[in-house]
Amino acid sequence: MESESAKAIISRVITYETAKNLALSLVALFFIRGVVVVIYRLYFHPLSKYPGPFLAKISDLYGAYHNVLGRLHTETEQGHRVYGTIYRQGPNKLVSNSGSALHTIYHSKDVQKSQGYVTMIPAPGAYNIFTAVDKAMHRHKRKVISQGFSDQCVRDFEPTILSHVDLFIKRLASTGDSRNSGWSAPYNMTDCCRHLGYDIMGAFGFGQTFHLQTAETNRFLIDAVTATSHKAGVYVQYPALQKLRLETLFYRRGLEMREKYLKLMSGLVRSRLAAGKSSRNDLFSFIVDAKDPDTGVGFSEDELWAESRFLLIAGADTSSTALTSLFFYLAAYPECYRKLAEEVRSTFAVPSEIRSGPVLSSCVYLRACLDEAMRMSPPISGTLWREVSGEAIVIDDEVVPKGVDVGVSPYALHHNEDMFPDSFTFNPDRWIVSDDNNSRDAVERARHAFSVFSLGSRACAGRNMAYTELSDSVARTVWYLDMRSADESLDALGGGYFGARYGKHRAKEFQLEEHLTCSHDGPWLRFRVRAGAEEELEKLLGEKQS
Ligand code: HEM
């Protein structure tokens, strides 16, 4: 008995010792592997000659960390000031900051979307137009879906946009004594513009409004989409992190909301299907029977709904950020607001004339204001990574080998002083050729570097829709209403503040938190009916809500 128990003790000790040694060896191996990887990335990697932040050279944690904090766009802009036009922003990533790099990369046949996009597919094989990395798959999706974005489709859908815009104006004009000469209660324009943008995209993607402008019930959608965008933004920067499923720890609330969101969506899909194919002017009716002109193949119903869900992020978040930013800049630069109001009010005798067409297109200052707001604060501010899939590409004389991720940050490029002098000042006139201060060359240089909608085969498919929505919303609001900052100072606007870290310090720059799309807060504004618009506003307020 005694000798047996001594044996058992010895074998336990050996097992424990062995396990301990094994664990220590694994830690040591892991550590040594880490050191070897770091040394390789710093000194022997093909990108080792490029400057960049130390952490970025050794790990994609750099991008993920700044993305979590919503400031990768401002870090990138600052990075170019420190490291130059091209620098290393991940072990395998180069970011550039020139108009020529923008065109080379996004027009190149030798790049494809980076593997980061694959982290956004909800299930294996469930690609949509945005996440399809494979070029042939994307080409097919694009050919089918772009039929739903034709000029004719946008025109057919415009009455729906306008009905939501009118609701937006009613809301802004309906508190306090705004119908007389007094100002309304203050509104947080982030909320108002998000509600408008989501309602429009609900109508476009699903043929039904979410009623965010008029009721609380579905407003959780915005938080659900924001949480999805936060998560996606981090994994796009550091795809390997996805395996750790960190969202189950950090985005619990987001995941709960996602369940609610998916339930709402499937309800919408069911009731849209019950309504019949062509009963509404929405994406479903535009492309339900559309076919790829080359192959004759259309979309399955599942594919169609996958695209509709994507559009909610692609179309609602982006357009509402653009609209909110413009309200910010018009409040921060009252002289620009006055000029815009003068143009719109002198062009249109009555607000019902405001809709797309040659007259609205003749409002050059309106278009300049939209472009300038999106230049200052691009709704997609972060670098859209592309992987070099050919042998190599040459970016500004640098030969970049296969497998490297390359890109240009729209935010950094839009604040490159070579193309945009005094780049942190909101100046719509920079988009208009004029004899006294703006040559054709200067405007063309700016246009060449304007990358809000990206370029090439993966550029935004909804650009026309976005301009229609934005022009209608801004022109009609400015036609009816005067506006001002809630407390007659810059404090309530949502700009930066003195003493904050770099990028957050400019009072007249609308502050975006960049994830995949952008989060923001403010500006808080008050509205009142403008002189001469009382009768038209009475009519609008008297109309029955649609
Ligand atoms: C101001 C508003 C908008 C901005 C700034 C914007 C910006 C962009 C950008 C930068 C991309 C390229 C993304 C990438 O390469 O990863 C993109 C793609 C896309 N956008 Fe927009 N967008 C806006 C509004 C819209 C709207 C309203 C719709 C639809 C109604 C839309 C539909 C799409 C689609 C379908 C794609 C994917 C295109 C493809 O990969 O072929 N966007 N957008």
C-alpha cells in the first residue's frame, strides 16, 4: 500500500512538472516567435524601408486601437504630416496622400478589395455588392443592382424622398412659436438627419418607412447599425482579431439590438413580399426582374434582401452624416448660410418647384456647399484598403509588391494643403471657378482629389441618389426656414475645442468619430419661418401627414 501511494505521488509530481514545463516551453516559444516576427517586420519585411508609427510597423493593433477610439482618420492626417506622402500604417499596409495615388490605386486592374472586407460577411458565402472581393462576383452584382440606381429610378423615387423631406421641415418648424417670428426649441441635428436618412432608405430598400421621424419605436435601429459599423471598422483594420469574437465581450448591447433589428427586417421583408412585385417605387421593384445583360442571370430573393440590408448602412448613415455636417458648417459660417439662402430663395418662387432638374442643378452654390461639407468631413473618412493582386503596382514612383494593402484616406487627402489651401476652413467658393480668386486649374486640382464617393469599379453606386436626397433636403429647408446655433455660440455645435488632442481641437470642424461610417453629435440648432415663407409653411403644416 505504502509503495503504491508513493508511486502515485511520484507520477502526480511528474505529471505536474511535465505540464508546467510544457506550459513554460509554449510561453517561451510564443515569445520567441513574437520576437522573430517583430524583428522580421522591422528589418526584413519588404515594407521595412517605409517610415511609420512603431506599433503600426509591427502589428495591425495600431489601426484597430485607433479605430476603436474613432480617430484613425485624424491620426492618418497627422501621420502624413510627420512621415510624408506615403507611410506604413500596418505591417503590410501603405497609406498614400496624393491625387495621383488616389487615381492609380482605385482605378487599377491590379488591386482588389482587401481581405478585411471578408470579415463583414454574416455567414460563409453571404457576400453583397460591398463585401464581394472576387471581381467576377462583384461585376455581376454591380450590373444587376446598378439598374436600380439609374437616373430614371432615382427620378421615380424622388416623390418619396420629398415627402420625407417635407416631414423633416414640419418637425423643425413645429415647436415653440416658430410659426410666428420666434425661434423653435433646439434640435440635435444628428438625430433629426439620421431619422430622415433612415426613413428614406427604409422606403428605398424595403418599400416601407421606419417612421423614425414621427415615433420612437424603431429608433433603436440607429444604435444597432452604429454598433455593427463599430465592430466592422475594427475587424477591417485587423481581420485576425475576428477569431477572438471580442464583440461578445464589448458589444453585448449592440448584439442584443442586432437581434431586434433582424426581427424588424424580416417582418419588413415579409410584408413587402406580400405587397407584390411592382407595387412601390423601391429597390425591390426596380431590380426584381433585372438581369445581368451579359449572362442573363438576376438576383435570388435572398441576394436581393442582403443588398437591401446593406443599403441601410451604405445609404442612410452616410447621407445623414453629410447632411448633418452641412448644417454644422452653415451654422459655424453664417456668411455661407446667407449666400446659400439668397441663391435658393431667389431661384425658386415656391418650394414645390424644388426637385431635381436643370433649375436645381443651376444652384451652383448649393452644390458647392454640399461638396465642401463632404470634403471637410467625409461620411466615410477612413482608408478603403485595396490589396495588390497583380505582380506589383507603382504608386508615385514606389513599386509596391503583390499582397500589400494600399489606400488613400479621404479625410487626409481632403486636408492636403497642396490641393486644398487653408484646408480646415469651410469655403464653398473653392469649388467655383471665378475671375477674382479661383482659377479653372485650382478647381480641377480639387476635383481630381475629391474622393468622397471613391473611384473606379468599386465607387459608390448610390451617388446620384445621395445628391438628390441632399439637394432636396437642404434647398427645401433653407427655402422655408432661417436657422441659428442653439445658444448663439459655437459651444453647442459639435465642433472641437481648444486644448483637445490633435484633430479634436478645431472649433469650426465638425467632429466625426470614424469607425466604418461615422458617429457624431450635434449641432444643436434653432429654426424659424423666414420672412415671406409664412403662407407656404402654413400650407405645409396643414397637410396631412403621409
Ligand atoms: C453622402 C452619401 C454617400 C457617401 C459619402 C457614400 C460613399 C461611398 C463609398 C466611399 C463607397 C465605396 C466603399 C468601398 O470602397 O469600400 C460606397 C459604396 C457604395 N455605396 Fe455609397 N455613399 C453614399 C450614399 C449612398 C447611397 C444613398 C446609396 C444607395 C442608395 C449608396 C450605395 C452604395 C453601394 C451599393 C456601394 C457599393 C458599390 C460597389 O462596391 O460596387 N451609397 N459609397
